[in-house]
Amino acid sequence: MQYEFLNHFPRRMKSVGLYAMLLQNSIQKTTWRQYGFLKTDEQINMIFTLLLYIMEQSLREEHCTIDDIGAYIDSVNTRHFKKSMNYDECRQLGDFIINVILCNEGKAMYFDGFDFGQNEYQTVHISYVANRIIYVDQEFKRTSYYLTDDGYNLLLSTLEIENNMKLTIHEMIFQMHLEKQSYDKAVDEIKNVFNLLRVQLQKIQEAMGKIRRNALNYSVKDYETILVENLDTISDTKQKFQNYRELVKTRARELEEKNINIRQLIPEEEEKLNHLKEIEVYLNRTIDEHQKILNSHFDLKSLYTRELEQLSRMSLIRRFPLRTELYDKVLEHPAALEHLDYFLRPLLNQDGEKIYNLNKAFQLQRPVRRRGEADSEETLDFDEEAWEQEKERQRREKLRRYRESLSCLLSYALDEGEITLGEICRKISGKEEELSRLIPTVEIFKEIMVELIKNRRMDLEALKQERSEYIQDRPEEFQLNDMLLHLAESDPAFQGLSCLEIHRLSEHEAVAFHGVMTEDGTRKSIRCSNVCFRINREESHYGV
């Protein structure tokens, strides 16, 4: 069967049919109006009031005749319902409820529930009350009524079980089915347990929503109730279900090993194995739900405490009407405007709370370090022009060092057509001036290499086309594309350069440079991955 949750569907439909047949037998009857029961709510309340009396008499094994029922309805009506009925009318009403509504005028009642396993409807019989003949004082023959199994199930489903007992009872039933190896029934019970935990979590979330909206609308009684339910839920459930999970894993492993090592499982054993795996899934979800309830329990306590504290602080705030306390007084004494700051000052003594700005969230975020540097810039009052000139000189000097380093790399690559960083290192070994030209500082060389490796292939014609299509300001910082184009256009040694390719040589050893300078003036040794540079030139420039 594809949808396993539709198993035992006729059983569920019988529980639904108990209510459906009762409403069907009652809702169309006009006899109710003779006794003052006009609304459907009143009629249903009267039916279940009588059913509870019959159940009580059945449990006590006492007689329950029409006379007894009439006396009971008369007593309940006098105290509670307040309908204008005498004893005879109460007796007639009891006879109507018993024989017409509950017994369907003596005709058998059936309800069809679809059986998805057999792909057909299955007819289930419904009976609320039964009767037997008794003798009163060993002389008078009477009919006594009592509840059937369906009647008991109907009434027990109305009150069910106390919330703090539901989880315990379903857990006990699940344990019983697990011990008896009735894994199909155990699946249903563990689903019920999971549903109860999910309902409890939803209760906590709804309570937190009500508290956030207005803590005064959430009573202390409701808060106490949900706390008690939470504590009952999280007391020892997690450890129990962890033990069940280990047991289920062990049994599933035994069946899997039997299937692999001994013999192929028969269909019944395969079904058990599937049920065990499903039980394990729901046990995992149950444990997760238990942890969520535990976390939400403490969140609820802290939220309720915080909201009440904030409300208590608000009660200390003095409130007054602006019309009488401000406007009218200013109109009477306009000179009071001179001291208006005394009135406004309390409103400005603290910063407003920060909110999440969605507009900022979708804007391009710049690195914090650079933004900090930009924010720290300021224009000095003394000798402003000289300061700006010095700043421009430093920028040009830094770009010059970038250009020299990149030019040095390209020169070695142009000489050979293809060269590795390791070969360049060997060529400049012992040449201090050439080393400082290639690596003016560790930071500059590192940035150039990162940009080269990241781009991998740089087609100068494509870069020129891109530059012609966009209007760009003069770059104040190192830009590899711009600097490469500048070298190719301004330096005769690089004219005709058409393409630069860079790829990492991961199988080669790292290249080491010793005694290179850093920006803070110290010298150190650096190691970097070996890289291959390949340069292509236009044919017209090969003979130059």
C-alpha cells in the first residue's frame, strides 16, 4: 500500500460514525421543540447528559428504567436547564431520546468506512445502548438500559484523558506493542506520541505569540497550566525514547543480519523490518520535538517575565493630556515657550531602539576595514593643499611599485614565451636589486599574484573593448586589468602583447623567496605556489 497512514481507516471511521449517526438521528426531529429545546446545542447537551447517567448506572450495575431516567431528567432540568417541563414530560423526553435517537426506533444502524487495503467500503455496526428485562420487587416487569461498547467509546472520547496523562498512556501502549512485537500497532502509537509533542510545541508557540501581543491578555492561570504540561512532558520522556530507539535499532539490525547471512526474510519479517525502520524515524523526530519543547519552555518563561517587567515599568510613567497641560498653558502664558526645553528634554534622553532595515540588507556591502578607513579620513584645516599633494604622491608611488613588479614578471615571460615562477626565482637569485624590483613588498607581490591566478587568462583585445564600452573614473588603487593595458600601450617592450595565461602548477614544489621587504620595514622569507606564465604576441611583433 502506498499511503501507510490510511491503514485501519475503517476503525477511524467508526469513531466518526458514532457522532455522525447520533447527529443524523437528532438534528431533523421536531419533537425537541415540544419540550423547549430549540437550538441544536441544547439538544446535543441533553443527549450526552442522559448518556452519562446511563453510563454511571451501568458502571454501578444498577437499574436504569424509563422511570429512573424521567426522574433524573426532571432533577437536572429543575436545577440547570430551567425548561417548563413536568415529570411526565421529562419521562416522555427520556423515552424519545432512548428509543428514537439512541436506538433509531429499533432499526439497526450502520456506517460505511472505506477500507483502502481491500479497496472497498466496509460496513460497521453502531449501537449506543442495549436493554434487558428486569423484575422490580420480584413482581413488576421492566426494561433496564445500559451502555454498549460503542456507547462507552463515544463518551470516553468526549472527555478523553487529562492532558498530563495522554503522553504517559500512549507511551505505555507503545511499550506494550513493542514488547509483543506488534510493530504495526507500535507505529500508530509512536505517531500519536509524536503528534502530542507537536501539539504541545504549538501551544507554547501560540502562548508566546499572545504574550508578545499583550501580556495582560494572557492570564496567570493559562501560564501555570502550560508550564505544568511542559514539565510533565519533559520530565523523563527523552531518556525513555532514547532507550526505545536503541531497542528498535537492535531488533532491526538482527533482522537485517538474518537477511544477509542466514536466509532471505519471509514477507512477514520484511514487514516487521519496515515497521521497525519507520518506528526509528518517528523516535528520532520525537526526541527532536522533545528538545524543541525543552528550549521553548525556557524561552516562554523568560519572555513572560520580561514582558511583565516592562509592563510594571510602564505603570510608573506619569501620563498627562497635552491639551490641558501644554497647549492651554502656553496660550495663557506665551512666555513659557522660553522654557519648553524642560518639557521636551525627557523625551530625548535615550536613543531609539534599532530596527532591521530591509533597504540596507539589499545594498552592496563594502568591507568594514575599507569603510573604516574612508570614515577616518578628514580634511585638515592647516596646509590643506600640501596634505592633499602628499597623499597624491604616496598614491602614485604605490602604483609605481605595482607597475614595476608586474613589468618585471612580464619581462621574464616575454623573453622565454613561457616561464614558471620557480625559474624566475633562480634567475634573480643573488641579485638584490632585481629581487626588490620583482617584490617591492610582500603585500604588493601577494596581491598581484592573487589577481593573476584568479583571472587565469587575460585577453587584451577583450579588455580594450570592455574599457571602450564603459566610462570609468581613474582608479585610485591597483587594478590588474587597467595596469596591464597601460603597460601594453605605453611601454614599447610590451607592444603587441595579445594574451596572458596563468595557471598553478600544483604538482611542483613551492617557490621560496628570502629576505623580501614588508610594508612595516622588516624582512622575511615567503613561500608561494609555483605558477606558469605564458604570453602570446601578435605576429607582426615577433621580429621586433
